[in-house]
Amino acid sequence: MKYRILGALAIRDAEVTAGRDRVVLAMLLLHPCRIVGVDALIDAVWNDQPPATARAQLYTCVSRLRRALPADSIRTTPAGYGITVTDDDLDARAFERLVAGARTETDQGRAGALLRQGLDLWRGPALSDIGSPAVRRLAATLDEHYAVAVEDWVERELNAGSERNLSAELHGLVERFPMREHLRGQFIRALYASGRQGDALAEYQRARAALIDELGIEPGPELQELHRRMLVGDLPTGPGLMSPAPIRCLPRAVGDFTGRTAVLNRFRGQVGTAPPGPSVHVFDGMAGIGKTTLAIRLAGLAADRYPDAQLFIDLHGHSEREAVEPSAALNTLLRQLDVPVDRIAGPIEQRIAQWRSELARRRTVLILDNASNSEQVVPLLPGCGDNLTVVTSRHRLTGLDGVRPHPLPVLTEPEAVDLFTRIVGERALAEPSAVAEVVRRCGLLPLAVRLAAARLSRRRWRVTDLLHRLGDTALPELAAESRTVAAAFALSYTHLAPPLQRLFRLLGLYPGERFDAPAAAALADLPLNDAEDLLGELADVNLVEEQDSGTYRLHDLIRQYAATLAASDPPERHAALHRLFDHAAHTAAAVARPLESPYSSRTLELGRPLRPDLLPRAEMDQNRWLEQNRRDHMSIVRLANSTGATEHVWKLARAAWRMWYLAAEYDDLIQAHRYGLAIARRDGDVRTTAIMANYLASGLLRTGEARKAMELVQTAYDGFSQLGEVSAANTALANLAALRYLLGDVEGDDRAARQALHHARTLAEPGQMINPLNTLGLAAARRGDLAEGLSWFRRALFLAVATGADAERYNTFGNVAITRMRMGHRPAERMLRLALSLNLRIGYKSAAAEAAGALGALYRRQGRYADAVARHHKALEVIHGLGDRRLAAQVHLEFGETLLAAGRPNAAGKQFRLAAAHAAAAQAGYEQARSHAGLKAVATSSEADGCTTAGERLTPVHAVGRDGTQRSPHHGD
């Protein structure tokens, strides 16, 4: 080797001693046979503080290197400098070649030997004697490749039964890479398989302690499973011990994939000769070109090279849905790798690092489908490790560096003919000339060819008949993306029967992701059975995609085409949307009504539905419907607002309030009710203004705008009072009391709650007493008078059981359970477990998180810290992504207090800091004070018993709203 960088920098038969010269040479060797920019070299030498003469000094360094190294080693271009080396000149290249050979070698013994040869080239951390930060960052990638190769070699040795020879070497490797959980697991397996069970258990404890001390996290699933199996004596000791199962998350590949021979061959060659490390292939092309189908095919071809995981995510870059944010995409991908929700990092930078660390130890194929731009993709790309990424997009992603671009053309004519023939069958073989003309008129676009072939395959036409039906539609002459695809769709549409044509057109008006047969029946004013039959026929000709459990969707381009057709008949379009809005509002109301309290249903009186026969049956699964439809419902609200359907907007918002609130979809809740409130105020509609203000306050409260929520509830109170709706006004008064409690107005809170309680008695509406009773109980509990608080809560629970809805009963029950826990009553654990289960059953996430946190506090009081931590993790899992900053502060506070009580002040401090940040964002003074108190306790390393008392707090069962069914800072009606 002329050059060695796998350790300290060494050059054979040459002396390079000057420090700056060695930094420049190191940078060039880190990019062998490539040009390194002048700016990058200057940054490496002077670390962002170059002198004015930096370029001249750099030239001097390069000149000295030219004299010291063999002739023609250094290349100069206008962009920078490079060094020419062969594979045999540089140890890093030899290492990459050996590792690549090992991973393609079918003989396991030979593969292990190749890996061993590659590892033996290392003399220490890469370029260990070069201190330049820029060099160190690049060298870290080589070190990561080394660690991954070590794990591959160790795995092969373990599978071969060579564990006794590994223990000593693994001990040193674990000391060098203490945070690599997979390597730790391999060390534990080697110890255990060698008969050293005690040492294996001790090593697990050391690994756990290191992770907790350094990162504040518990070991991942692999180490935890190893530990469990060692404890029960269920861990094998032979070859192949605990090899991780491959992860397969790719969609189903089409069975009739055809063509793309040139692309496939080029891809095979590039993948087969690629050195170890991340490689990225980007396929761009117009809609319908077959990018996703091809990506899935390519991933299958590469599976042998990358056997550990095959991952897929649709980024929705070109659909009516909003593009997936990188943070959400990382969450999905990490879950595909079986990373538990509570171990997924929060900030985007940490999540990116976690994602790249997970990939570094896996040979992975990743498909990033339907990307919108480079910015969306960059955070998702692997940083190191042996993996392949395939990106698809309708745009050329010119902002991605170091990738292999593949502009995807239409099919060749023979490929398009082959695809058509595979779908149609023998009829196509009898008319080759007609088939060729058909695919030419389809523009050789795979999607168009498939639609035409599918139409023919379900009819007794000849191919010539299909050709005649194409008429004068000259698809190859239409260059615009949408027009080309629209012409392909026209082929299917023109030959539909009139009822199918009409339904297809109207389905284009549906704004959500998927729909069911009742929605289609409402749009087209059809009997439900007829709508189901017609949807089945549209699915047969590939104009509608049938999903699971009776739901359907339109491809985004097909939807655009259908909507264009519908726009040609404005009266029919207006009537169809009117029916859709009415159906959506009444359907959501029907689903939500069992969750409403009797008196809150008064604001859910939406008039008589146009199609009562289409409403959900009483025995339907409400939770499933809510999960599937709450996001699509918001799309319908937006459409109603944008099309001026003002009479529907407030009804759609009010009907969906319950499902949005229980699922903590606060952004949609706020936007929908803002639409409704703006329209009501514009029209001078006092009652609708009061209703919308009341429900809008709920979302604002949960997202940290309590004072604005107070103003809106006051508006609701004034409006109902003006109209003489005494019952509704009294509920608003009770909500004001709860809000004043949250804002620390003790006197106003007590006065308003007692006044609301008095009015409820006068009105003989016992259900309206629940909210003020809970508020009085919360106030008493916060004062420390738990007995008085429990008395108020028990009265509220009695009334809730007699008159309330599920959410109302469960929340009041939770208040009773938490109070009894604080009082040390024995049934508290059973009650809290039941509260958690009940709230999860109805999808009430925030109440479930509170119950989980309370269980953690109970276990903390009992000294059961492991159980307490598990409950806190459950609470964090439930609130993940909710956007409820006050609740997040409360959950982190409880977790911090448990960690502090367990003697883990550093980890506790992290939780208190998170709590403080959430509390500040939510303007939650009480939680802010508790956070600062917790941080002070951490700073003084105090073990005061306040850790088990300050945290056991209660919050209003229903801060604002009309029916008092939810706990603070929850809002209701």
C-alpha cells in the first residue's frame, strides 16, 4: 500500500511531515480519484478561520506534495485538486473491496475470511493523528463502516459456532464502540454461548447503565429480548443464536411487470459493483410512467445484496394530500424498523441521527416514493452503512448530491406491446399491428396502456374495435403531463354506461383520501345498493381502487380528470356537493351522538338529513369510523368553506368536534371552527356565533391559548344569555369557572362554579352539575383538602353515571381514582387501570395519558420505579404528536419526579427541562413553577419527598365547553 489512512496517516517511500500538508493529503485520500474543492481544503486546514493568503498557502502545500509523491499523483482542475490512486494503492479502497466481496460471496467461510482480511487492514481509528475537524467528520464515516463490518464478521463467526474465540476481541470492540447496541448484543451472546451466563448478565447490566447514563434511554428491543431469554433460560447456545429477522415492508409487486430492460440491466450493474456504503438512485418522470412499480421491482432484485430490511414510504409529494414532513416520515420509517414509539427522538436533528444509526448496522433497501423536492428527501437519506435508497419523483431532484439520476422515459414500443399482451392475452397475439397502434395512441405510457388493456380484457371486442374507439385522440401528440394522462382516462370513461359515467364524474368532487359507498350514493343521489354495484364496476376497469372494509379511493390524477368532467355541469356539481356536505355532517353527528351528553346534543341539532337511509347503523364500530374519517372530514369542511356553502360549514364543524377532540386533532378542530365562527359573525348569527366560539375555545385551550379561549367562552355566554337560552348560558358559565381555575383565578373560579351549580339545580338539569362539581373538587384538591375534593368528585360521578355520556363518566371516574390514589386508598391502582382502559377504548387520548401518568405516580409512591417508568413511557406514547403542550408538560413532570425519586437526577433533569419548555409554550404557570422546582431539586441533588406530592395533581375534568365531559385542560360542550 502506498497510502494508509485506516489508522494514523502513513505514506510508503515518501515523507510528508508538515502539518498542513498532511491535512491536505488526508482530505485528498478521503476522496480518492475525485476533485476536492479549494474551499473545502481551506476549511480543513484552517477550520473556518483562513488567513487572507489561504489560497496561496494552499498552493504551496500542494506543490510540496507534488515533489514528495510519485509523479502525476496530484491532479489540478479549476475546481480544486485530486489524487490518483489504484485499488492497491490505498488501504481504504482495499477494505471496501474486501467487504464488498464478502457480502456477495456465497461460501460463508470464504466470506468470513474476506471480512477478516479487511478488518486486519485497520491499525486504529481512521486518520487518528489528524486533528482537523473536517477530516475527523469524514474519518468518522470510515470508522462507522469499520464497525458495521465488525458486526457482520462477528455475526458470521457466531453462526459458525466460534463464540469462544470471540470474547476477548469483542471486549475491546465494545470498549471502543460502547453505544452500539447490536455489538453489545453479540458480545452477550458470545459470553452466554461460551457457558459464561453470569458474565453475559453482567454485561447486559453494564450496557444498560451506559445507555441510561449517556443517553437517558433504556436498551432497545434486541438487548431487552436477549436479557429476557437469558433470565428464563430460553437462549440457544448453538450456531445462529438470535439472528435478527429480516424486515419486509415493501408493497406487493405486480405480477405482470414488463419491460425496462435497459434500466434493469444498468441498475444491476451499478448495484453489483458498488462498494460498501450508501448508494442513492433517483428515478424521475411524468405521472403514470411507472416509477413506483419499477422501484418495487428494483428493490426485489437487490434484496439478496441488502437482506436485513426492505422499507417503503409514500411521501405524497404529488397528491391532494399534504406532503409528508420529514419528521413524520422518519417516525414511520423508525416504526418499520420496530423502534418503539417512546424511544423515537423528538427534535428533527436527533431523529435524523437516530434513523441513520439504525440503518448503519443493517443492509437495507429503502424506497422513498413520490417525493416532492430535495428538501423533503435529504433528511431521510442514510448517512453510512451498506444500504440502497431508491427515490421516485415527478420532478428532477437536482438538489441531491452524490446520487445516480435515472430520468425515466416512456416504454419502448416492444415493451408497451408486451405489457398490453400480458394483460389482454391471446386476442392481442392475433392482431399485432392493431396492438402496436393502440399502444402508440396511448403514448407508450404504462398507466394508459394498462387502462386500455384492462378495458379490452373485460369485453368481447377485438383489438381493432378498441382501436376504432380511440377515435381521433392523438395521445402521442399531447406533451403536457395531465393532458396525456387525461386522454388515457378518456378511453375508459367514453365507453362507460351513462350511470357509471355520472358516478365517476361526481366522485371527482370528493376531496378526501378515501370514501365509502354511502358517500358515493349521497353524491350521485343513488340507492345504496346501486352505488355499491356501480363502484364495483368502476373498480373492475381500474378507475376506482377498492381498499379494505368497503372503502374506495381514486388515484390523484384520475380524481383530477373526473373533477374536470364534473365542472362542465355547474348545476349538477352544486347539487352533488350540497348532498355530500349534508351527508358528511349528519354522518359525523350520528357517530358522535352516543359520545355526547344529553344536554350537549342540543347544539348537534342539524335539521333533517336529506338521506337518512345512508346514515351509519347503531351497531357500527364508532372508533374505527372515527379513525378512518376524521381527516377526510376536514377536507370536506375546507371544500364547503371554499365553495361558499356557508349553511353547511358550521354544521360540519360542530358534528366533527367530538371525534377531533377525542383524537387530539386540534389543528383541524381549530381551523374548522374558525371557518364557522367567521361566517356566523359575518351573517350576524348570534346563536351559531356562540356555538362556534365555545368549540373553537376547546382547541385553543389545548394548544396553549387559554386567555383567548376565555374570551371566546365569554362570547358564548353572552350570546346564549342574549337569546334567553338559559341552559346553554349556564354551561358556558361552568366552563368559565374551569378556565379561571386553570388561569389561577381562585376566587373567580369558586364563585362561577358555585353559581353554575346553583343554576343547574334551578333548571332541574342534573347533568349540568357535573362540570362545576368537578371544578370545585379540583380547586379543593389543589388547596390540599383531598377529602373535600373527593366528596365533590363522588357527587359528580353519581350524576355522570346517571346522565352523562361515556367520555363524561370516564373522566369523572379518573378524578375519583387520582384523588383516592393521593389519599393512599387501596383500590386506587385498580381504578386507575380501569380509567386508562376505558379512555383508550373510546380513543380519548389525553384522558388516557393522564391516567397512565397517574399510575406512574402511584407506583412511584410505592417505590416500584420500574413499573412507574413503564407507565410514564405509555403516557408519552399516547401524547406523541398531539400538540397539547400543557398535557405534555404534565406528563414530563411526572416522569421527572419518578426519575428523581429513583436516584437518576440527570435523566430527571432532562424531563424537567422538556416540561418547562412545553409549559412556557402553553402559558401554563402552575406547570412552569413545578418544572423550575424540579430543576432546582436536581441541581441540589435533593431527595425531598416533594417528588411524590407535587406531581399528584388534578386538572379540571372539563375546562371549557358545554357538557363538561373532559378533563383539564380539555374543552367540551
